[in-house]
Amino acid sequence: MTQQTYDDELDCSGMNCPLPVLKTKMKIDEMTKGAVLLVSTTDPGSCKDMPAWASRVGHKIVDSGEVDGRFLFYVQKGE
């Protein structure tokens, strides 16, 4: 995982599926096209859920990884 820039961040620590995806959807809906949202979760299920959701709705995971037990996703808003 490389150092990424982002426009806003969302902490979903302690939340289990489907809350991280739902909270991400609500937050990214408020952002402009091309903006990047950093999402931090502690739910291992997010590793499959976030990329699947993003590709289904037209957003892009520009980077992701695990740091100190937290799963980080840089989600770029698409159309």
C-alpha cells in the first residue's frame, strides 16, 4: 500500500457487515466525482465487501491494505 492523498475520511471501526458499506455509500454520495474517501474498518469481511460494492456501483478502490489490524480502503467516487 502506498501513501495516498484523500479528500475525506470515514472511520467504521467496530462495525460489522453491512454497516461499513452502508456508511461509505452515505458519505461518498455527498462527495464530488473523482474525490477520494479513506475508509477504515476492523471487519475482515470488508476486504471482499468494499471492492464488490465499489465495482457494482461504479466507484474505484485506488488502494487498500491492512495497517495495525485496520483495513484501509481509498475509494474514488465514479459517475
